[in-house]
Amino acid sequence: MANIELWGGVECTVNRVGEQYFDQLAQSGHARRLSDLDLFAELGIKKIRYPVLWESVAPDHPEQKNWDWATERLNRLRELTIEPIVGLLHHGSGPRYTHLIDEDFPHKFAQYARAVARQFPWVTYYTPINEPLTTARFSALYGLWYPHTRDDASFVKALLNQIQGTKLAMEAIREINPSAQLVQTDDLGYSHSTPALQYQADFENHRRWLTWDLLCGKVNQQHPLWNYLLKAKAPETLLLELLENPCPPNVIGVNYYVTSERYLDEHIADYPWHTHGSNQKHRYADVEAVRVQAASPLGAQKILEQACDRYNLPVAITEAHLCCTREEQMRWFTEVWDAASLLKEQGKNVLGVTAWTLLGAYDWNSLLTQNRGHYEMGVYDLRGGEPARTAVSELLTGIASGAERHPLLQVPGWWNRACRSVYPPSAECPEVWDISLNKSKQGSKLQPLLITGATGTLGRAFARVCDIRGIPYVLLSRQQMDITNEDSVRKALTQYKPWAVVNTAGYVRVDQAEQEPEACFRENTLGPAVLAKICQEEQVQLVTFSSDLVFGGEKMVVYTEQDTPQPLNVYGRSKAEAEAQVLAAMPTALVIRTSAFFGPWDEHNFVYHALKAMVRQEPLEAAADQFITPTYVPDLVNTTLDLLIDAESGIWHLANRGTYSWAEFAALAANMAGLDPKPWLEAVPSAKIGQPAARPMFSGLGTVKRGVLPTVEDALQRFLHATQFPVRPSLPPQEEEVADQSLLSAGA
């Protein structure tokens, strides 16, 4: 691969919605943590897109500026020999004394830029305004951000204000630092369409270049959008001024996302209502091209090549990010990196690829219009309160030097697989990634994940999620690999050569364990210990599962990983002893403690049986004095896989947030399903239920680590949606048998 540079960036948007400002740096905590910069340096990044934002430095008055934060950060970057690409406005409308369609916006902005250059005369690289075209669309054409207008004239005004502001800003900066360089970013996608909407796609495919075309002096009377701009009240004198005195970027900064390419379709009945729009001639849906079976997205390489050819200027990918599972994050970045590297080898002037949102981002699922704290993980994970390294961090550390990549990067990302299609929907698991079935396209050449417990709920759930996520695996029964037998384990590891083992096998009958302690300890303690020993010898990662029943219930507040086990029954003792033996044999093993789980893929869980009883109007007893933290199987499996890919180790608690008695949990599920639990649910003392094995009265799990799962309520909503659990009044007796059949299949 050719030598391109690794760049980085922090999501730093300060956008305005009404009278409220949304500040990404405050949400991520980076505003308070200087130490983050040292973490970034460990990645080996050469340049970083970094904010010195107008709204933050001079929020109340243009003459009242506070440089303390910016000075401390930029000086530290200088010490770390990371070149900052300083941004002055990032999806913002400016401080309260201006806005994007203010006549004086360009001059006010240039004054601020001049002040920044005076304060930091050594800074060479600038992105005065990030994504002017995108910001103008969201603020003045779609009305999502301030000033919330929705017309072409406002859009064009907002765009030209930003372009003129950028030009004036660079002139002001270069008066102080003549060598200052303009790195001009914008989102660059492509619009695909049905034949009937080709005219609209053509318009958008011309519009996507406007930021750079205007700065490069390419918008003349022959430009496809010249008449559009004039019709939208663009001053011809300004267009001619930009034509005669352009401000071409030193670097074209391409921001490309999996959603950047769009598909336009007039058959709106085939798409959800929120995708519908109009251009006064047609009503049509505007959706992600990657989700349309009929579309063929161009991809990062062709998009980047178009930018290189159009401008004949240095080009860089200035944002590369995907909000997804860990392996898909890595697959996306490596695909963009490899595309840029290939173009570099072919002689294109590609400088680098930027790992965007090093710390993640907040509330982009609502396009920053709602402050709900929805977190998208970046290169580092902030869920534990401090930035934690992930597999993405490890990938970046070695990518420029050509270090060996994770085995999961042998598999193409979901955007390249059959499962990408939503319009029309593809099958949930169009490809089977079970290597032993030899049905995946790459077959046995792929290095798999080895999963034990083929007949259990958790083992089957891991296989199902691996199919969805494109993770090659082998699901083994006890007959195929006896985890208590060293020779059997060695034989399986030699045969399949896995990169990791997920152990879901074990003895699960808590009450019966009191009469069968030897069998319980053999399966729950000896088996995991043997796996740990052999995995340590073979240098294969291991994750195994423990239980909330290792605790005695004396706390009455959630147990964390720091609490000492005090099991009350045989099952709990077998799990506690397994934890100790596994970590003694293999300190790098991952041990997951979890609680009573429920899921949408089988009926063997408390929620399903409770709801089924109440739907059938049958009495249900549930303990009112035993408190647990319910755990949703898809959340448990997905998070476990992420932590395993991140090579985490030690004991982790994974359970959904919220602690309930069994009776409270049943009532919550019923209420969310639209049922009235009162006539059928009886909250009783656990002693009345008569469980042979002693249980802790409280075994709620919490965490001091970053394995934070969604709330129990959120999980129940998804469970009910996934199962489409039938909620209906009781049926006449003659219909009861038919109804029972539908109930039995509802959770399948």
C-alpha cells in the first residue's frame, strides 16, 4: 500500500435549534479532559481536525473572547507533534449575534478568523467552516437547525454567506500567516434514482459539488446551476466576484458515509412516510442507496476518484465513521483506507484518511434536533465515563504500517452483503456463516469463532447474531467437543483454528444442582477451567459466562465487579469457583456475569410464560421479595461480541439497567404489552413458590465498567416488537385450541 497518513478528528458540532445550543464537546466530556490528546497521539495520527469554535470562544460579544481552552489544547497538540487543522464553525449558525442568513455574517466571521490567527500565528491548516453545503441544507432548506427556513433563496443565501465567509476568513488569516492552508470539507455522495426522477438526481449530483466549485471559481454562466442560483436570488455580482477572485482549497476534504449516496423513487408506497418529500413536480422517497436492492452505490473509491479528477488538487478523506458493531466499524474504515491507498498507488494525490469522531458522537440519530444522549461509539468508548480503547483503536495504531488485521476483516461489510437491502427487505440471515456447514462464500478459509452449547438458548443466540453480523463461526455440541476433556478441546481447536471461543455450555438447572453437585461442578467449573487452560496454551481468546447467583443478596443495592462473591447454593458456588479457576489459568479470559435473561428467539424465558399466562387469563404467581436485573439476550450477545473483539478481559457485568422483583417484572411486561396484570398476577413471598435451592433476595447487577446496556424498559419494547406477542381478549372455548398454536409460535 502507498504511504498515506492517518488523520483524526473529534465530533465538535455546536449547532443551534431554536434558542438551544447543542455542544458535542460538552456531551463527550472532551471539553474537560486534556488527557484525551495523549490518547490520540498513541494512535499515530499526523493531523487532527480540531475546534476553536466561534460560539465557544466569543459566545456573547465579538470583543469578549476567552482563549484559555483553545490555548491549552493547541499547545498540547504542538508538544505531541500533531498538526491541528483548526475549525472555526462546525455545523453552527454562529453566536447569538449572527446567523447563517445575516447580511453581515461573512464579515463578522472573518473578524473572528483574524483574531484566531493572531492568537495562534503558528497554525498552518484551517477548515474555517465545516461542510457549508450540508449545513446550508440542514439549516435553511430543511429547517432542522437555526434559522429554520425552508426555501431555495434562504438555502442559497446561507451557502453563499459561508463561502464568502470562508474566502474572507482565509484572506484575513493569510495576512498574518501567508502560508496558511485551506482544507475545505463537505459531504460528497451521489444521488441514484428511477428513470422518472433522473432529472432530480442530476440536479443533486451537480449541487453536491457547489462548495468546492464556488471556492475554485468554477461557477460561471455555463455551470449547470448558474440559472438556479440566480433564480434563488444569488447576487450575480457575488458569483462573478468568486469567479474572478477564487479561493481554491489547498486540500479537498471529502466526508463520505455509508448514507451519503441516496436513491430517489416516486413509488412512495414502498417506503416509510418519513422518507417522503416533494419537488413540486413529483412526490418521491429519498432513502439510502445502500438499502435499495435496485441501486448500485459507487463506493468510497469511485467517489474519491471523482473528487481527484474534478479539481486536480490534493484530496483527503476528512471523515470516515460508521455507527455499527465493532467489526463493521473496522470494516468500513479499512475499506475507505484501502480505497484511498489504492488511488495513491495509481498516482492520485490522496493525502490521508481521517478517523472521525475519535470519541464518538451524540444524538446524530435525530440529526442533532433532540438532546437525548444517544451515543454512537467512536474509536474510543466513553460509556464507562473515560475513553477506553477498542478494537478500532488497535486497528488504527497499526494500519499505516500494514500491521496484521483482525480475522473478522476478511468478511465484507454489511453494505456489501445481501442483507443490505431493506427496499425490498432481504431475509434476516441471507447468508449462513457457520463454517461447519460450508455455506458461506469464503467457506472454511475464514478463521471462525468457536461457540459451545449448540442446544442451549445462549449458544443458538450467538449463532444467530453471528449470521446477522457476518461473523464466521462453528457451533459445537458436547458430542463434537467435550469441554471437560483436554484432548477433545485440543482436537477442536486444531481442526477449526478459531480466533476465539465463546463458551455457553453448562449446567443450568439451579434447583436440581442441589441433588447433583458433581454434575453441576463438572459442567460449570471443570469445563471452563479446561477451556481456559487450552486456550491459554494456544493463544486463543476465551469468553465464558457466570451468574448473578454468585452473590448472597446481603447488599440490597446493585452488585458491581468489585464485590466479593458469597454464593448461597450449589449452582452459585460452581460459577464462583469457575471464575477463579478460569482467570487463574488464563488472565486474559473474559468472564461475563449476567442475570435472568429473556429474548425473542425461543419461549424458554419468564417474560414469555408470564405474558402467555395473562393473555390466556390464567393465574400467575411471581416472587415479590426476590430482586433481579433482567437481561435481554440480543443485548447480552451483541455486547459480549464487541468486548471479545476488543480483547477485553476479567470479570464484567452485563445486564440491562433496572432492578425488579419477579412480580414487578411481570407487571411491567404486561403493562407494556397492553395487558392488565391485576386479575391474573399474584405477587407472593418466594417461600410460597418452594424453590429447593436458596436464592439471594437481591442479586441486581450494575457495572463500574463500560459494558452499559439499555434499560429493561427499552429491551422489553424491542422484545414485544420482535415477537409481535399477540395481545387479545380471551376467545370462546371452541377457538382456544387454534389460539394456543399461534401463541406457541409467537416467540420462534
